[in-house]
Amino acid sequence: MKKSLKWLAVATTIGMLFVLLGGALVTKTDSGMGCGRSWPLCNGQFIPSEITPELVIELAHRLVSGAVGLMVLVLSIWTWRAIGHIRETKFLSVLSFTFLMLQGLIGAAAVKWGQSDFVLALHFGISLISFSAVLLLTLLIFEIDKKFQAEKLVIDKRMKFHIVGLTIYSYMVVYTGALVRHMNASLVCKDWPLCVNNGSLLPTNIYEWVQMGHRAAAGFIFIWIAYVTYLAVKYYRDEKVLYWGWIISFILATLQVTAGAFIIYTRLNLYVALAHAFFISVLFGVFSYFILLVSRSRKNEETLKVKNSATLPPSPATVK
């Protein structure tokens, strides 16, 4: 595989991470209106005359998103032509560019006409799907020269259930986290892990309910990942991709929960908040790769059934 395509794939994957973190930065710094109600220009000007920190953050995010969007488009077309024979390539190519454009349109609509917090919370999740598609395209490109052990992996039903379930559930956790940010509910609870405000253990308003709902969802996914990691360590030692993949997932989940707690203790430190977004983005990328393995496992199971049926001796009825 051409080195130039590999470099483009890696650069685009990193660029998509910057898009994700840039969006989180815009939300955390309340810079969404840094360019006013003007899009794609800032305050209706090609070169803004009044420079503010919010304008710089918003404009930088727009420029990075636009540049990465072009990179995603080139990568999608290039991979389609270079490795289109791999069954996942065309789907991932369309998915990566489509969802990146969708998040751009939602961002533009939010600037021009405004959106509810519940709609804006979708923005991060849509970008996350595009990032995951680009990441998988990158892995497919590198698979051409070095076949991963996972190519012939067969996953049992129990592990498939956990992989699919955790991937879907993690997306829900991402949404609740984005909703916390967009509702400015990050610090409505001054304690962690409980929310002891005004002497009450139960949330007393919508902001506390959203915050505690996210904490409960994050706590459950941490326990779930810990359990599946235990299963992987116990039963999948010979399947290195699953074995190490779940160990990495558990480490990322631990870092994610820790960063979430430190957001409260540091009173919304910006670097901690961005780390929080980074860890969940990478974790979802790992889960997306697990989904790819599940889809391949079904194909491998069918191949094994065909091979086994071909090696079976003929039945008595056939001999007669």
C-alpha cells in the first residue's frame, strides 16, 4: 500500500480528533456565538475587525473542520479506489464524509437560527461516528500490508452481545455527557459521586437530574466494561486483539471516570474537560473496531461451516 495513503489516513484520523476536541472546546468556553449569527464568515466579515478569544476559538474550529472535511473527502475517494474490494471500505467511506458534513450543517444551523440543548448535544455524537469511520478506514489500509490476527477471529454469542450492547450504550453515555455540557450543568453538583445540594441526596431540578443521570450512566458502563474485560482476560488469552482491546478499553474507561471526577474537583479545568472528551472518543473508536470484528466473525463462521460440511463423510442415503 502506498505510503502517501497511509500518511493521509493517519493525518485525517488525528485531524478528526482535533475536530472533536475543538467542538468540546467551543462548548466549554461558551464560544459558539464567537462569530455572531454569521456563517461561514465571522460577523459577516472575511477578516474580522474585532478579535475576541471566543471569536478565535470558534473561527479556528471552523477552519480546522473545513480542512479536515477536505481530507476526509480525499481519503474516502482514495480508499474507495485503492481498497474498494474490501467489503467494509465503501460503507465506511460514505459514512465518514456524510456524518462530517451532517455535523457541519448542524453547527451552521445552530449559529444561524439557534437550536435547543437536546439537539446541540447530537453534534458531538455525529462527529464521533465520522471519527470512528475514518479510524476504521485507517486500520483497513494498514491491514493490507500486515494482516491482523483478527482476520480469522470467531467471536462467541456472549461476547458479541457485550460488544454490540456496549457500543450502543456508550453512544447514549456520550449523548448524556454532551447534554451536560450544552446545558451548562457540569458544576451544578459540587460533590462527587453523589449530588448533595441543599442537604438533599435526590436531584431537585432538571440540571441536577441531567448531571446525575450522566454519572449513573457512566458508572454503569464502567462496571460493564470491567466485567467484559474480566471475561476477555479469562477466556480470550489466545485472541490477542480481543484480549488487549478490552484491557485498553478498561484503562480508557478508568481514565474517563477519573477525568469526570476531576472536572468537579478542579471546578471545570479546561484541560481536564478536554481529556474527558478525548478518552471517550478513543474508547468509542475501540468499540467501533470491535463491531468490525463482530461483522467479520459472522463471515468466518459461515466459512467454517462450509469447510466442515465439505469434510464430512457422505451420509448412507447419499451412498445408496
